[in-house]
Amino acid sequence: MGLGGRDRSAMIEWRSRLDGSNDLNLFLSLITYAASTSNLSYVTVCACLLWGFRLCVLNKRSHLFTASTIDKFVGRSLGEGGRSHLKDCISGLSAVLTAVLPPNMTSESVSAKELIYHPDRWLQPNAHIPDIETYKKMHKKSVENPEEFWGDLAKGFYWNSPPTGAILDYNFDVTKGDIYVNFMKGATTNICYNLLDRKKQENEQGEKIAYYWEGNEPHDCSFITYSQLLKEVCKFANVLRSLGVQKGNRVAIYLPVIPELIYAMLACARIGAVHSIVFAGFSAESLCDRILDCQCILLVTADGFYRGEKLINLKQIADDALEKCKRKKGFVVKRCVVVQRLSNKLRNSQGQPCCNMLQSFWNSETDMFWDTLMKDASEQCEPEWVDAEHPLFILYTSGSTGKPKGVLHTVAGYLMYTAISFKYVFDYHADDVYWCTADIGWITGHSFVTYGPLANGATSVLFEGLLLYPHVGRLYEMIEKYKVTKLYTAPTVIRMLMKFGAEPVRKFNLESLKILGCAGEPINPEAWTWYHDVIGNGRCPIMDTFWQTETGGPMMTPLPAATPLKPGSATFPFFGVLPAILNEHGKELQGEAEGYLVFKQPWPSILRTVYEDNERFETTYFKQFPGFYLTGDSCRRDVDGYYWITGRIDDMLNVSGHLLSSAEVESALSEHSAVAEVAVVSHPHPVKGECIYCFVTLKDGKELTQSISDELKNKVRQKIGPIATPDYIQNAPGLPKTRSGKIMRRILRQIACNEKELGDISTLIDPTVVDVLFSQRCQAAA
């Protein structure tokens, strides 16, 4: 069979690219390109497969060269007859490949985390960081000369007055005095002005869409332009001033993910007030504790909202919280502004909004409707120019003592770091549509739903609902609907979607996607690979980011066009971040090592203190290892210098004197084909001290038989060693999670030990799962 001119040209180009290369990802991306755009002939595709066969031999990766793998990439370009011939061709070549490779190099012995995914060359020409050498050069400058690095980047923002001191000044050593960090000392600015006014004036992008908003129901949607956003923010800023809110006052915000949440937080920033956002899934007790801790003078809430099919009476919860504030400390919140999320749709016989439809109490002395206040508010509001180190927000995060910590972030450093990290981590460009699925009540939502995207003039998706409501394909449906190009979600979401397989994905067109991301916890390699292959169709790099509420932005992250990816690894430090790994004695470990993850110097968005508890701040992060910021996470650095977050230090398992990572055991168990999700905790053992207790969620249609339990134990033995063999494996139809997706391991440890006094579990997304897990405990563990 002869080749046409187009085929011949393609063959010449591909051969020039592939000769001398061992880049499997380049091969697959070229095949993908052929399938989607060129409609090349069967002969051409098979010739390219021969080169792919050579690459598989060079890389000793026979498991990549299978009919199902390659057919996924080229099936659309061939007819049914061609597909049949193609599969025969691949099967034959695969048999040869298996024969020539040593037994230990077959597909069964190669795990996902051993693969390296090289950057997609189609991303590189327009990328902000086009290659690994550019990254290394910039990172070196950022840690060796931070004054110049951050000083240069600061020129891209508006400063009402310039800094009078050093760009970055700090002390991390408690033995030398108080811990402090100053960034752009003496400068004044306003973060809201940088996000909205400056964008409108300098870039003339007032009519650009800032957010596509979608509510709980798919038909409940709208969009907000930058001009509209600025107008609404200014109006509510004037409302706050009229209610007595001044620079430095704290304002609590307890709202679902609706546009008013964005308006409220930016309005606070505009007038120099400090916002404290409380996730709308938290209980009245949690809201009360946060209001009392930072002495909020005003609360912004809503009448109610739907989460899936469940009606949440948010005003009732808020009322209970305010009553608790009075009873506990005699503290009275002066004003409560109520957004009519639902009651403006429910009207009484006179046609007026009826809050009673939600059975809410109305206190005429404190309660005020948002719409009433906004009706006559001016659309012009002069920003409050504040010091670079002025507090921007307080966000509460879990503490080891049980009392949440009020993490305080300041204006200038947070603005700079979120803006720069968003731009580089997602390689943001003006035509992108970006979607972070996190709730704004968490740090990911603060940084990568609000401040980071707006600082770059981005168009984002803002979502109120649940990703499985009203059907399991809601995520994919919205990607198609808004033509999302950059997607940022959590590993727990990915594992949840894995349970339903690839079929729901195939119903929607996800070709707009270019870059994927994940954050919140370490992602196991199997979930990473599924995310990459199924949602990303094998062509979208995954930005697996590691960060914390305390850090304000990503500490470890790949960059789309620069970083070769290892599934499950957070790869390398971001700009300005200088990590180290210490042993328990505080000695810095070099090369390949595992231990405590610390940072040796500050970055602009590091927390400045724990609100009203600086002693706790210094004790938690700086006293154990003077001169270092302690993350509280354990970490492994491999022979190539890649960093792997292995879990919280307090999640480590001490079995017969051997420290094991819970994440490592969970990763091994997750490789079993029947497993959808798993969580591992320690359990007291009379001989070992501690043993391993596993909660395993199986995929639909699977049952936890003795055979599967034995297979799971063998999997751990093979992957880690006999010392890590689980003693107990319990069926878990669900796991106790917060609304952010965090698994509450403290509760799992108590269930494993049959301890019924769990305390407040109202923050769980589904508290009923606790009773189910107790009823299915391994009886031998009693």
C-alpha cells in the first residue's frame, strides 16, 4: 500500500522527532494528534506504532503497548476494519515485547509511580516557564536573592507608597528572639484595588467575565463581569462602613458559594476590615467559637440553601451560634446581614419575601436584609490604603489540641504569592476558563478561587452545588458547558469519581481541558493515573500541589511545560521555597532521605501569627527545630530529588518500632482493582505496640470477602514488606469526611478502638457513616 503526500510528510516529521528519543509521552501525544486532526491512514498509524514498539523496548514498559492503550488514542481515526487489524498488529508486537523483556520488567511489575510523564511539547512554546532549566534558574534566584526576585515581581502591582525597608525581613530562630516576617515593609496598597480597579483601568477588561456562577441546580446560573464585580463590591463596602465597620474590625462570613460571598470578602479588603470566612457546612458551635475567638462585630449569612436535595437552614444555624456567643462569653454581634438566597423565591400572601418559610427567627435589632441595604448604596467607594503587613483575613484550621487555630495572613505578601503561584502553576493565559472546585471556606478557595485568579484577570467557574448532584457526571457536564481549560480539584473527588468508572466521562466532551491540578492531601499514584488517563484523556499534565492553610499558596508543585511528572509526587519547590528534610534530632538529611519536612526561609504568603495566640504560633511551627518552619508533615526525597509527601507526622504508624507512613500503606492497598478508597490508622497491639487497621471502600458491585482481604494483605507485603501487613481490614461503605474532603482519622482511630465518645461530629459531610462503621467493626479488634 502506497503513502499519500500528507502521510509521507507526517512520517518524515514524526521520525525526525522520535529518532534517538526514549520519550514515550511524545509518542503518545503524536498518536493523539494524528487521531484527532489528521485522519491518517492505517499504514501510517501502524508504522508509527512500530516506533512506539521500539520506545517500549528502550523504556522496558511492555504494559504501555497494549491494544486497549493504543486504541484509545487512534481508534477514532480508523474504521472498524482498521481497528480490527490494528488490534491484531498490537497483540503480535506486544507478544514479542513480552518475550524479549526479562520477567521482572513485565506490566505486572511496573507500578504507576515508577513512570515519568515528560512535559507536553505542545504546551511549551507559549508557556510562562517553558522548560526545566528556566525553572531551575528562576528558583535559584528566588532563594539566593529573594530581595531582587520579589522586588522585580512587585513592579507588576500597584503600591500607593513604596517600601521603606527591606523587601523581605525575618527571624525563624526562637533562640534569637521573637519570630517575625515582614514583606515590602513600609509600603501601602489595597488588595481589592489591585484585583479590580487596576485591572479595569489598565487592561480595559471591565466587560470580561470574572465568574460563571452555577448553583445547586444546573439551570440556576449566571455570569459576573469585572465591572459588575467592582460595582457590587463597592456597594457592599459602603454598606459595611454605614454599619460601623472600620479598618481592622473583624467580619464573619457564613455563606454558601454564591456571588455575595465574593462581594463580601472583597468589600472587607477594600475598607481594611479583616474577613473570617466560616465554611457553611460547619455547626453552630464551630461558628460560635470562631466569632468569639476573633471578636467579630458583624456576621454575613444567608437564609438557607440546598446542598443536593438537602435544605440547609443557614439562618437558624447562625441564630443558634449568636445565642451561644451570648451564653458563653456575653458577646453580642452588633449586626447580622442576611442574603435572601431562597426566601426571595418564597413569598407570603402579600407577595413579600417570607423568611418564615425556612422557620427562621428574625431579630429586628440586629438582622438586616442584604438587598435592602444594597438598594441605595453608592457604586463608588474609595479604597482604604493599608500597610503591607496589615491583616487581610483570619482562617481557622484544625489544631492538635482540638481548638482551631486562627491563621492570620497579611495583605502584600499574600497578594503577591497567590497571584504569581496561580499564574505559573496553571500557566494561566487570557483565554483560559479556570475552575477550582474547592469551597471558598478553605484556603484553596481563598487563594485559588478568589484572590489568585482575580489578580490575573482570569475567568473562573464558581460552583455552589455537589459534584454528584443531580447525576454523577455533573463535573464533566460543567467542563463541557463552560469549556473549562484548567481544572483544580481534590484527590478525594478523583477517588469518588473513580468509583463510577469511565462511562460517565464518555458522555461529555472534555477536549477543552489543557491542565489538571489537585490539592488537599497526597494523591495515590493509581488515582493520579486515572485522573490523567480518563479525565485528561492522557494529554493533560497534572499539577499535584502541596500546601497548607498556613502557607497561603503552593509550596511544592510541578509546572506544566517544565516539570517531568511522577504520579503521586509533589515534585519540586515553588519559587522562594527552600525545603529541607530533618531527622528527629533536627539534623538536616542530604540526598535520598525521609523525615520531617521543614522550610529554611520564608516566602511572602507565610502566616504571620495565630490570632491572639503568638505563643502557640511559635510553639507549633518553630520551637521543635529552631531556624526552620515545621510543616507537621513527613516527606521523602527520592534519588532524583523529587519530594513525596507521606502524611502528617501524627499519622505515622509505629509498628514494632518501625515507623511506617499511612499514605504508603494506603497507596499499596489502592492498587487492588476492587478498591475505591482506603484509610489506614494505628490500633493498639499487645506485642507490636501498634498494628495497622484499614478501612476499605470497595467499588460498586464488590464485596469484602476473605479472598479479597487476603489479596489486600499480600499486596501490602509485596509493596512494603511483612512488617506492614495489616492486622485488620474493615469494610467501609463510606469514610468520615469534612465538607472539604478531609478524612477525619481521629474518628477512625476511635472507631477502631471502639471508643464511642467522639465529641462534636457535626462538621462531617455525613455523620451517619460513623454508626455504620461502628456496626461493621472487626470484632477481633475489640
